[in-house]
Amino acid sequence: MRPELLNPLFAPCDTIDGVGPRLKKQLAKLGIERVLDLIYHLPVQHIPRIRVARLASAMVGQVIIAEVMVFQIDDGDGRRPTRVRVTDAAGRPATLVYFHDRGYARKILPRGETRIVSGRLESYGDQLQIVHPDHVVTQQNSDEIPEREPVYPLTEGLTNKRLGGLIANALERIPDIDEWADGNFIASQQWPCWANALEKAHAADNDAAARTRLAYDELLANQVALLAMRQAARKRRGRALKADDRLITQFRAKLPYRLTGAQERSIAEIIGDLAADAPMLRLLQGDVGSGKTAVALAAMLRAVEAGGQAAMLAPTELLARQHHATLTDMLTGLGVRCAILTGREKGAKRTALYAELAAGQIDILVGTHAIFQDAVTYKDLALAVIDEQHRFGVNQRMALMSKAKVPPHVLVMTATPIPRTLTLTQFGEMDESRLDQMPPGRVPVETRVISQDRLSEIVESAGRLLDSGGRAYWVCPLVEEGNGAGEQAAAETRFALLKKRFGDDVVGMVHGQMPGPEKDAVMASFAAGDIRLLVATTVIEVGVNVPEATLMIIEQAERFGLAQLHQLRGRVGRGEGKSVCLLLRAPEISETARDRLKLIRGTNDGFEIAEKDLALRGGGELLGTRQSGEGSYRVARPDDIMHLADSARADAKLFLEHEGGFQASPRRDAMRALLYMFERDTAVPLLQSG
Ligand code: ADP
Ligand code: MG
């Protein structure tokens, strides 16, 4: 249950004076539904108000403070605004414009008087004007006008001033809550208390410490939730998976290669976890091509040996099919039954699958999210492997843990190496294994950065590769976040051009909008070598494995995230021969973009790229926009996360492990309130019942 003292903050925003249905709708567009959302709607920046003695010294677009004399007022009507004509000290005229005025302007700007006004200076023809000045005061009250001003994210029809007013109102509802963070730490940072920090973050003068404190709160909530979940999970009895190595031994014997030291170490760590009766929560990090599949399969075989079932979740249909094919291949002769379940298995086939799963006739199930839907019952799910890219959030992981009576062991694999600080905030409840060693004999991919100007040369060099029987990927630019249709259009244009040049039977295309079977068919014919040039959007980003492909061309590479480029590049260099990755860039790109491409060109080490990317642009791509709302941050920015995650972790440990946590710590009520405010409260009921 939500602590009662938070009720004023969880009240809908239309309990604030002046918020009617229309304003409510506008606020909803900004994600503001409750009073809480208003107080955490923080300014994106603070702009200075510039005091000018004369209008001539101001620039259009600036927010100014100027002294003016009113000489004429032209009243408006329903259609025309009221225009107040003024001059500055030097006699330069300007107009103050008021829409739907109803006599207000006359009241605050009497004719013949001098006033200090402030607002954004605009030009209208050759006239200077300020529409709805933010402040109009007498000379004596001149210092009432703030020197700086918070600027809020806005939506159409909602002014900064209006929103600022609502927020000021909302701030009055802040309840009195005790300090939830470690008092010593807060004091050592000289940070204000929460209530003060909120006020200061909204105030006119930009207070960095206040904002940082608020970010810390959010990270603390996150860390407490993660660690609390970990504690709760540890307390639940899982199922100790012990068995002879019968299947694992056969599997090893069948492998055409020797496992790397890193693979051996990870397998040992996992098998160790599985043998304990607390459910495993482990993250397996390994760069593209580091051999995560073999590790996962060894873990799944242990589950099967011990008489249980294993499920493997892939982020896309394409990957699920590929995993299924790989696993089936690796499992031949072992007598292990492996099936696939995605949105495409329908009707009688699906019903039959459900029945076989429930009867324990399937040992290993591979699929998309369908495999964890409510309709699916396992006879005895002992291990869940999640192969993904941060798309399976904390709450989903926990839901999975509590789904079965006996919670399954969970292994999460990330295809993108993640810097340590981010691992802490995204996967903080998990133990970690790292595949920091590549299988031997890999020739590193050679990466070149080339201007898009030279497209025709690049087409020709792709042509030479095709003529000699080679295979290549051609990745089309990202259009906009989530604009799948746009990406498709871009890919189609390129597809048409390349088909014309190389012929229909050589060039194929896959994109995210394509129906699954069609996509699979194209991929299959690329894998078989019928199609040898594959035009694609980023659907091929993760996991796709065609060792014969040795050329990767990426258009407008500067628009991709570094981790994504690294993933894409990882599609080649999987076979014997030397592979090349061509990063095409716009003829003119920014300094930062240039540095980023240089970085990619300079190294093949995914861990290094992840760390440097974080330093270079704050890791936004790893944390932010591409993932679902869950587990994302409202206040904390990548920079805060980098600098504060460790402290928040230490604070959370202090609270949970030394002070007695939600049972006994003196700050337990405050902490519970904090978790509710940041929607990390899913951890709380778990704790109470555990
Ligand atoms: P990841 O999923 O980590 O990107 P995969 O599991 O798909 O990598 O492995 C990439 C390729 O490397 C596969 O073709 C696999 O057969 C091969 N591979 C895996 N482990 C080894 C090893 N120890 N020695 C040689 N090749 C390996
Ligand atoms: Mg993989």
C-alpha cells in the first residue's frame, strides 16, 4: 500500500487550481497526470534575462528586461489583440501585445507611466514587440523580476509561464517526509534536503546541487529496489539442479572446437549457481561472437539432465528461429527435444505445443515473448535464458521469478557489452559472468570510414566481391526513432538501385515491417548463398549468423549509436577469411560524430567501445530512448548515473544490509515513500511477503 502521506502527490493534476479538462489534456501530452509529475517536471535549462538600457542594444529572440514608457493603448477585440505602444529611454518604439485581454493591459500599463517589462523580444515587420510580457512591474519593484528563468518542456498551447505557475502550486503540496538517504552522505555532499532540492531545481537560479540530489534520489530508489529484489529472490527456495554431466559431456565431445577459458569459467559459475537452492540471477556479458550460445546451451543441458525444462527467450522472431536452428543442430544425437514457439505458431500446432510442454515432452523451448505468456504452462521450468538487449526489464525479470511455484533460475545474456556503472543500474540484482576472451583464430574486421559522396565506387567494390562469389550486407540508414515505415522506404530506394545494378536474383531485402515468414525466407536464401547482397534495416542487428558474409556496408553510419555499429559490424568476420566494414558518412559531419566513427574504426573490443561511448556521449543509447519506460529515468541523466551509481549502491546496501531495511531501519518509511515516488515499489510487497 502506498504511504498515505504521498496522497497529495498522487492526486490527479486537475486538483490544482485552474486545471480544467483542456489544460489536463495538454498536461497529459507531457506525461503529467498527477501532482507528482508536475513537481518532477524539471526545467531543461535556465535562460538568463538580459537587462538592457536601450532596445537598440538587445537582439531579437533574447529575453530582456527593459524600462519603457507607455504612450498609447489600442484596445483589442475578439479578433485583434490589444497593442500597448511604448518607447524606451532613447525613444525607440515597441509594442506589447496582449491577446484576449479584457482590460488587463490598461490596468498594469497605464498611459504616461514608466514600467519595467520583461519578455522575449520579437520583430514584427520592422517593429519590435513582446507578446504577453512575463513580468510588468514598477521601477521600485524592479528586483522582483528574476535574472534567470527556468525553461520547461512544453506542448502546444501551454506557455512556460503558465506551466511554471502550476508547478509552483504543486510544490506547495510537498509533504513533510524524513530523509531517506544516508544523512552522512547527504551532509558530506552539502546537498539540500529533498523538499528544498525540488524548490531549488525549479527556482530561477540554476542550482546544480539541487538537481544532482534529485537524481541521486532516483538512483537510490533504483538500487534499493534491485538489491531488495535480490534479497527476496535469495530467500525463496529455488530448485537445486544437480546431475551427472551425461549430456554436457556428450555436448562437449560433439563440439567442433574447444571452449575458451572464458566460456569454461562462465559455465562453471553458472553450474555452481544452479546447484544451489536459491534461484540463480546471473548476467552473461560477452561481445558479439564471444560464444554465448554454447555457454547457454551447457546451462540448459544441466537443467535437462536434472529432469527439468529450459526456455530461451530471443528478442526477435528472426533470432528465435536462428537460435532454434543452431540449438537443434548442436543437440543432434543427444536425445534432447527442442521446440520453437513464436507468434507464428498458430492453431492446432500451437495447441499441440502447449500440451507437449505441459506434459514435459519438450525439454528446451526457444521463442519470443510468447514463451512466457500466461497461456503457456511448463511441466517443470528449471531455467530461463533471456538473450536480449535490455528489452527485458527488471519488473519482467522479477515477474518471471515469481511465475512458478518454484522460481526458475534466470540467465540473462547481453549481446552488447555494458559499462560497469550501467550494469549496476540495469542489472544490479544479478551476478555477472563475462566472456572477455574471443574464440581463437578470428581475423579482426577491417573498418574504414568513407564519405557517402563515393557511393558509386562503393557499389563497384561490392560488385567485385559479388563477382567473386562473396556475400555482403548493405545496411540502410536509421530514419527516426521508431519510424519503421521510413526506414523501410529508405531501404526500398537502395534496394531498387542495387537490384538494377546487380540483378533481381542476387539482391534481397529484409526490414522490420516484413511479415515473419517472408523475412525468414530471405534470410534463408542469403544463408544458402542464393541471394548474395542483403539490403537491410537494423533488423539484422543482433545475432544473425552467416559466416560467408565478409562485407558490411553501413550508410549514414554517423546516425547509429556506437554499440549498434559494433553489433552490425559483428555480423561479418565470422568465417575464415578477412572481412571489411565500410562506414559511409555524410560529407559534412560534426566533430563529435567524427570522433565516434574514429573510435569504432580504432578498436574491435566491445567493452572498450561501451566505456568510451559512455564517456563520449553519456551512454544515452544504452540507457535511454530505445528501451521501454520501465527502468528508465525521470531525473537522472547519464552523467549523474556515471557519477552517482556507486554511492547510491553503497547507500542502498547500508540501508538493507546494515540497518535492517524495510523491517527495522529508522528510515524505512521514508525509503518506502521514495520507492513509490519513483515507481520502484514492486520490490516492497516482495519484501513484505518474504
Ligand atoms: P555470441 O552469441 O556470443 O555472439 P555465438 O555463440 O553465436 O556468439 O558464437 C559465434 C561463433 O563462434 C559461432 O559460429 C560459434 O560456433 C563459434 N564459437 C563459439 N565458441 C567457440 C570456440 N570456443 N572456439 C571456436 N569457435 C567458437
Ligand atoms: Mg548470440
